[in-house]
Amino acid sequence: MIGTMLRFIISHCRQNIYFIIGLTVGVSVSLILSPVLENECDSSISAGYFTDRLTGGWQSASDMETDEYKPRINLAGKPQKAQKTPQTLVRPRYYSTELGIREKLFIAVLTSQSTIFSNAVSVNRTVAHLVDKIMYFIDALGPQKLNITMPGIVGFTDTRRILKPFHMLKYITDNHLEDYDYFFLMRDSTYLKARKLRDTVQSISVSEDVHAGSGKNDEHTAFCSLDAGLLLSNSVLRKVLANMEWCVKNAFSDSDDANVGRCIVHASGLSCQDSVQGQKFTSFELNSNMDIRKNFDKLQQDQLFESSLTIYPVSEALAYKLHSYFCKSSLNDVVNKIDALRHSMTNKSHTLVPITWPVGNQPGNIPSTRFDVLRWDYFTEKLMYLGSDFTNVKQLTGADKRDIEYVLKAAVLKIENLYNGQLVFRKLINGYRRFDQSRGMDYRLDMAFKSTTTGREVHKRIEVCKALGKVEIIPMPYVTENTRVNLILPVEADLKEEAKTFMEQYAKICMEKHDKTFLMLVLLYDAKVPGKGNKDDVFLDVKNMALALSDKYKKDGGKIAWVSIKVPAPIQTGVVLHSGSLIDFAVVDLVVKKLPPDSLILLCQPNMEIRQDYLNRVRMNTVLQWQVFSPIPFTEFHPDIVYTPEVQRAVELDINKNYGHYDSFSKSNLAFYAKDYLAVRRQVEHIIPTVQNDRDINSLVTTRNRTFVGSDFSYGCSINSLYSMFVCASNYHVLRAVEPGLRIRHRERNCSVLYGLQLLQDCEQQRAFNLGHRSQLAHAILEYKTGHTL
């Protein structure tokens, strides 16, 4: 058995003898070279360390054996600081600056000392009012040396004629390149149709380079004439600025046209074109030997003369003659178009409902500057967004909701009739509206409809205009400034000092100057304080002052009287009545009986400042049986917020946004005639009972329903003040306007004692807005937080 196995092994070894020899040699060589390789590896690792590729640090070889696969993060010196400090982003003041919105047209006029008083003046009178900006460039030190008051003159000390156009280009690019889209270069001996040029540039896209003009010497030249005018876009002028040095060095021609044209062509690679985006630029050159006065009729027959943009050369007198002719021609064209439109409408009216002239509406407002842009308000079917400066979003209610529903219904009806019922309204996507005082209320509605044929949703944008009513001249009764004004001043016990100040001002403004006025003090006695006839009368000093002033100015006809009213205690009514709420009905009811029916009554406040111009406007704006005057006063902000040790409170309130604002919530100042008040008072007597004496004041708070519904009103109107009574229950016009002569000092208001939800809300809003403007309130809050933090 063993012998058989040995024979088998020997036979296989013979067959693989070469493999066995190679294996043996390889193992022997590896054993011999192993010590040498180990020595080389040891020498390549300095002191037994190696580089860690993950961390960039050093790691021991012995550590590698125990922790070979665990990466180590080196946080030394990290995070690294930025080499450059990032600059603070300063937002521009206007959106137009950030968005790159520019004015349209700048006109540069080359003139001289000999023609500045003639040709340049004629250009200024015929062009300046029709373009965005016009400036005149002259080889002098400027308008001061020339003794001329015309604006926009730039003088250059370098009087070399060949460089004058490049000085002009350099000045424009340095000062006005960021402000205008197009620049028109011309001489003062050129007559320009400014309206036509303005309409032309409005039709050209700002995305294209423009180098346009006319007046070429021959058809092969790439240069246009400055006499005929040269129009450059903002982009071309930027390229000229980058090559200005080359342009000056290569200004070797005697012709300005060649020098400027060569500069523009080199900078932009664009030769002068007489047509840009379908807009033609033509000019008409006058023959110097032609007598214009005798041949003007012949010129009118020339089609090129009529259609040209510029005419040159012209003198001062000829410029005015041309301007008069072309203005008259444009006016005749407008009249002919109106007549043609009227004729077409008249022909249509034979088959339809008769049409009255004029038909249509004013065109939409085109703002002349960015300050005149009208604001569009966004709305949906339920909400109004950013309807005012103080709200982000609010529910659509009242007249706004009814108005939008009416417009939406009319737009839907129009679309459904236009498509014969193939479109069915689904929803309002977006709604925008703005009020244009010259036109009416404009609407833009994005609406979604469903097609009855395809079933797909179709979007339509509809523009709607609710035009203003026809303008009518309404006859007004005659009023004068000689009417006696009866000032009614309600005074509470805590406002005695203000009442004394008021009487001092009244004596100085009215009594000393013999003004036709009469002051009636209404002293409101609280139920808990000593009343009239008592030696401790709370208003005793006020009465003594009224008597003293009346005696002092007795010869001048001045007089101050008073009426005492006992206000019921809060424990009886549950409501504290004071001036400015329902107590005003009691004040006027008790005072009006003491005055003639034709008396002009003016309700006042103790903290108001008296001015003569305000009293005169009361006389002019209050009309018997016609109009009631409700001025909006300028009300002072809270003194603790507005005034500082550096800014002291002035004796007279100055109209300044930092000191106050026009308080649209204030309706206590009212002017009306006694006869008008009695007429309206009788209509609401069933809602608010008439006060005959002090005891009747309780009835003002016991009547809960104060909603008035008249025959001419389709909805209820809540009466909670004298102002609302005239608005709801009378046909008198209530004039409500800002009154700079009526200035009210700040007064703390306690809104919790008012009766009625609407009065309470109005009082709280008025109190909040009378604190200060936003920046002042923010500053006060920051100071408060800083003080409490420290």
C-alpha cells in the first residue's frame, strides 16, 4: 500500500517538476530579501510616526495597531474666520433704483455764447416742457458768467471746438447715465418735434442697442449729423464711456459729425441707422438761399417736411413759427379724430339706444413721475389685502363688499353673454382695484370659468371701470365772513385749567379784535362734587374769570356766559357720561333754546387752540339748511413720547409729523345752525329723547336701540354722536375736511366709561393713534426694554 502511494507521488512530481522548482526559488528569494525591505520601511517612517490623511495631524504607529480604523478630528484653529469682512447690504430708498427703472428721454443741446440768448431759449420754450430732462452745453464758465437764469446750462473751460462734443458726452455719462434710457444729441439751430420723439422712444425696446439719426452726407457713410439729431441708447453710451480716451485721441476731423460718429462706431460697432424697430428717423434740411416767409406754403406741401422729426438750420423766429404751425396741425388732427368718432357713434345710435355725448370715459392715469403712481389694492371675494397703511388684511364688509359683488356680477354677465353661455363662472382668482380721481374706480379681475363644451377651466382677465358721475355745477347759498359764531365749550371738573387757557386765548383772539363771536361755557357738574350756589363750587374760579373778562371787554361787545348741567351719577345709570359722547346731545339741547334759530353754533374743546382763520372757515363752510362742517383737527401726540430735554414743548402747537397728526377719528368739533339742528333732532327724537332739563339726561342711556332707518336709506345707521345724527338722519351735506387751523393738545382718554360698542372701538383707536408715530413708539419700547433689562 505504501509502495503504491510513493509510486503515485513520484509520477506526479515528474509531471510538475518545473512548477515545484519555481515555487522553491520564489520562497527562497523572499526569505533572503525580507530583512532588507524591513530596514527601508523603518527608515521611511521618521521616529515611528506616519501622516494621518483624515486629520492632517500625526499619529503613532503603536496607536495604529490598536486603533487603526477610528478617525480623529482635529478642531484646533477651526472654524477659520473669513479673510474679508462681508459688507452690510444697504437697500436703496426707492424700488426704481434697485430695479434699474429709469426715466425715458434726456436731451443734450450744443450751444454757444452767441446763440444762448436766442436759439437756446427758443429750444427751451418749445421742448423743455415735453421731455424728462434737457440740458445745454456751452464753451463758457457757466450761467453765472453769462448772467442768464435759464436752468440746465453747463459750461466748459476748455474752449476747443473739436473737443466740445466729447466734454458733453463725458458730463452726461458721469452724471446722468443711471437715470435715463435714451439720450438725444442736437444743436440749438435745430427745431425738434418733441412730442414725436417722445412717442418714438416709447415704442423702442430698451433691450437693443440704438444708434439712430439722419442727415447723412452720402448713403455710404456710417455717420449721422448732429444738426439733424442723434439718438443713443443707454447701452451704447456706456460703451462710449469705456472708449472715451480713444475717441479724444482720434478726433482729427474738422466735422463734429465725423468725430462723434467715429467714436460711437468704434465703441459699439454699430453704424448710424435711420430706422430702429420700425421707427423712422427723418430730417429736413432748409435751403439757406430760400426765403422761408415767401415759400412756407410751398413747404407745407412737401411730405418730408410734414413727417420729419427735425428741421435745420433754423433761427429763433423761425423756430417759433414752425412750432406754432405744427401745434396747430396736431390740434386739427385731434379735432378731426373727435369729429369722426362722434359721427360714427351718431350713426350707431340710429339702430341702438340713443347715445348722449360725450360717450366713453377719461383715459387711465399716466404718472409723470414715480411719485404719482396710483396704488392698486388686492382683494378676493372675502378679503381685502393692504387696504390701508395700518392693516395687512381685513374682511370685506359694507360698501366695499357690495361694490365688489356688483362689479363681479357685471363682469360675469358680460363674459357669459359674449360666449353665448359656453363659459360658466367658477371663482375669482385675483382682484385689483384703484381709485383715479380723474376717471373713477378701475378694476382688474382674474376670473376662472368652466367651458361647457370641453369641460376645461378657462382663465380670463377683465378690466372694469366704474366711471365718476356726470359733473354738475351745484348752486350754493351765499355766505359771508360777518356771521356771528357762537362757541359752545363743554367743561368738566378735571379740565378747568384748560378751560381757563381757552378763555385767555378767546379774549386775545376774539374779544380784543372785536370779532363777532360769543362764548357759552357748559359746566358739567358731577353728582359727587359741590354744585352751583355752593361756596365750594368746583367751577367758581372759572365763573369769576368769565365775569372778569366780560366786564373788561364790555364796551367792545364781548361777553362770556355759562350754563350749568348736573350729570347723573354712574351708580344710577351704570355709565359715566362726559363730553364727546351722548352728553353732547344734552349740551346742545339745553343751549340751543337760549339762542336764536339762525345762530351758527360751533362745538369746541377746552384743549384746542383758537385761530382766526379757523373761525372764518367755519363761517364759510357752514351753510344754513344746506351744509354742516366737521373739521378734522391736527392732534398732538403724547408729550412724554414726543418731547425730550432737547426738544421742548412749544407754546403753540406746530403742524409737524413729529408732534402730531390729523385725527380722522375725532368728530367732536362740529359747526351747524340751530335751525338745522332742531329740524334733524325732531327726526331722531324717538331714538334719542330730547333733553329738557338735567333729569332727562338719564333717558340718553336707557334707550338701547339707536338704529335709524329713514325712507331714503336701505340699511340701518347707528346714531351715537351728533356727527352720526347729521349723516344718518338728514339730507344736509356734511363737509368733512382736514383743517390746519384747528389744533388740539393731547388729552388722556378713558374709553372704558363710554356707552356703546362703536363709541368704545373708535375711542380705543383714537387713543392708540394719538400716542405717536411708529418710530417714536418703537424707540419708547426699546428704551423701556433696555431699562428693565439693566
